[in-house]
Amino acid sequence: MERFMRQHYRKMTEENDRKVKRALRMQNMDPQSRFYGGFPDEEDLFDAKYTIHLLASMTAAYSNEDSVYYQEEQVADRVLTGLDFVERYQHEDGLFDLINCNFHSAPDTAFNLKGMMPCLHYLRKQERDEKQERIYEKLSAIAGRAAEGLLNGGFHTPNHRWAIASSLVECADFFGKPAYAEAAQAYLVEGIDCNEDGEYAEKSAGGYNMVNNNAMITLGVYTGEESYFDHVERNLWMMLTYMEPDGTIFTSNSTRQDNGKRVYPGGYYWEYLFLGKRRGIPEFVAFAKHIFDLTEANGLPAPDCLLNYMNHPELIDFESDAVWKEQDYRKLYEESGIARIKRGDFTYTLMKGKSNFLYFSNRSIDVALKIGGCVCEHRAFVPETLTETEDGFELTQVMRGWYYLPFREAQDTSDWWKMDHSKREKKLGPDLKIQVRVHDAEDGIRIDFRLHGIENAPFRIEAAVQGADRAENPWFSIQGLKNRLVVAKDGMTRFENAEDALEIGPGFGTHSYTAGKFGSEARDENCFTLYFTDYTEFDRTITIRNIG
């Protein structure tokens, strides 16, 4: 029977061939076009990064005897034409643009190097034919100029530092230029932004975690310092608790563009496999297998790791008896301000510092919970604390009231906008104290809400539900749920689709003030919003129960 990793390698080779077939059809082959040799991306833009990505796949196919394009001259010629395009779009200083955002960009040049270097490593180790020699020489020249460009530096975001630093140390080794590794130290001296939980600064579980992990692996390999792998290991352990019942990653605490998106973990495949093998962690190898199974089960492309296997052929026939088994967990990541709990077929998440402070998910239905209401500048409950209790968790916030007082002395201006209002004294209070306690309950959770300190303020609890087709309550039945709302004044409300169901309640509603004052967050138009409303002060309880 074919070994698991060889199965993965074979399917990645087949997937890469399909990608090359599409690329050959897409490539601009009009010699009169300014984009001659390039590839249009999904938005019909011709960008060096996307072209480099496809040229790497084509080079892998031409060089791999298991590919249908092995030593296919047309493919090699197309790669060389594509590299001409890349050369034309590389600036004299070696840097590239990300044409819809960044220009003369060191971080985007580093990301381009991430696409080029695996090809160069592979080709350097091979006995090259004439076509491969030309590809190697041209690609090496482009990468060498890019490495020089990185010496000019400059970045925007935390992960950019590690993309640049890791590319510099890799190029220092490849090109034999220690000055590149010395330049990387300017970034590395800042220290790696991965906390004890395994969370990087951007909290980007669906995107930049993978970028950072990849950079840390590169740093570990080319500096020989094992400590860089420690960050990856912590993050990968944490990520095992970020998986949702449908196989996607929880992303609603991200500070980047993956926030709230459904992302499958295909990009983590190589990181789990590489580090699992290197550090002897069977759970990681088993999870790499699980990731591959998820991509197949959901009709997704195989992880894009063919060149990784070609550069590490020892892993093609590596095998492990480890089998991934879903386990319940209960994790409070205090430094990151997030709790992740899995029980059977559902998960729930609590977050500090987020208005959508609670998420509850089964395999196909998600609920996001929010408390809306106005006290001075406050528009929604944003927990200031998240702590574990004997039987659950507690989140709290004090919405502090205040009013400006007149200046004691005349000011230099009567223009309100030019006054220094930080010098004003304030009258403080009243304050609204909000306490939310979450307890495990049968097949779900019980949530106790306590709002005290201000009387007669109209507040609302919002449950934004996505994935259900129908909502039913003793008093209503609603289909076509997207962008609709209801105040449920009594009873349990059941949400269901063809496969799953859950219920929320009991309802209560003493007012219909659901929009909030100006500045309040709008409800999600992609969801059905179930409201529970009351005037402060109040103590209320609702449950969310998964129905298998």
C-alpha cells in the first residue's frame, strides 16, 4: 500500500500539473504587450509576485520526472519568457512593487524571494540540462539583485520584519555573502513577537501565522539556532485549539484581513510535517495528514508543497503511525485574551477587547454574541477582563460615565476645536458595571448577564446567526434568514439547516430599540440577528444548546 506522504506527494504533483496547464493557457504571449511573459491574477493584474509563484510551479513540473511536463521544452521556454517579464518589473535597486499597494517594497521583494529560492535550491543540487541552466542563471541573477535590494530595508507590519530577515539569512547562505546575515540582525534584535501562548502580534490565524512560522523555520535552518523553531512549535500547538467543527480555522480575533473569514488550514501542512519530523512530535505529523484529508474532503487543491518535497525527498517516504484524533479542550490564553473550548461537535470562544465577545459554532451554524447599549461614548460591551472561574469564565467591563466641566480660567481661543480639552476637569459617573458569566451546560453553554449601576438604559443582547435556513419559536417561523431580525420576547428559538440545529433562549424583550445611537456598530447583513432587550438594571440568563 502506498505510504501516506508518498500519496500526498503524488497528489501534489498532479495538482501542480493542473496548475501548469492553466498557467500555459493564461500566460500573455503577445510580444507587443507590455505584459509579455506575465500572468494575470484573479483581478486581471500583472504582478511580479503572482508570476513568480506560477513560474516556480512550472519549473518544478519541468524538473520533476513524475510530472507530465517533465523536460517539456515548451514549459521551460515559457518559464524563461516569464522571467524576462519579472526582470523588466524589477527596479534597478533590486526591489519589486506590489502594484496595488507598495512600491520599491522590501517586504514584497522578500515575499518574491520566498517564491524563487526553493527553485534555486533545487536546481543548484541537480545536474542541469541546457534549459535548466538558463533558468538557473536568470533566476539567480534576479534573486541576487533582490537580496541587494533588501539591504535598503523598510517595512509596514510585524510579519514584514521576519520575511525580510529570513530572506536575508537564506540569501547569505546561498550567495555566500555574510553581509546579508549581518543586515538581518537589525530586525532580529527587536525580538520575536510570539508570546508564551504561541500568538504572534497580528493574531492572524488564517494568514500571517503561516508567514511567520515559515520565516522562523527559515531562520532556524540557516542560522542553526533551535530557538527559532520554539516559536513555531508554540504556535502550532495553539493552532490545534483554533480548529472549528467544520474544519476551518477560528479567525475572528485576527487584526488582519483574514478576520472573520473561513480559512482551511492547508497552509500549515508543511509546517506541521517539517517540525513534527524534526522534533519528533507525532501529533504534528498526524495533523499534517489530517490537513491533507480536509482538503480532499472539501474539494480543495492539495497543499502547494511540491518543491518542499523535491528539496526534502527524504520526507516523501517518511511514515508515522500517528493518527489524528479529535479531542475536547479548554484553553484560556491569558496573554492573548482569548479562551477556546471544544466539547464534542461544538466549540465556543470568548475574547477580551472585542465587541463580538462570544462565538458558538457547530459544524455549519455560527452564533456571534454582542451586548449593545450606550453610556457616554460607549456603544457596546467590550470586555476589559477575561478570567477563568470554578465552573466557567467571567468577562467584565465598567462603562464609565463623565461630563466636562467649564475651564476655571479663560482660554486663548473661543474655537472649541482649538481648545485643549485634556486640561478640563471632569464630573465622573455614573458607571455601568457589566458582568458576563459563561458556564458549561448540557450540550452547550449558559450565559448569565448582570448589568448594574445605571437605571433605565435600554440595552440589547444581539445573537447574529449564520448558516441556518430556518428560525422557529413558539410565536414565529421564519425562512430566508439573511439580513433579517427579530426581538424574541419569549421562548426558545431554534435555528436549523438540513444537517445541524441549535437553540437560543429563552427570549425577553421589553423594548424595540435595536439600532443603537449614532456610532453603534451596524448588524451584520449576512446574518439573522436575534435580539433580547431590557432596561438596566437587570440580571438575565440565556442558553445556547447544540442539537445533534
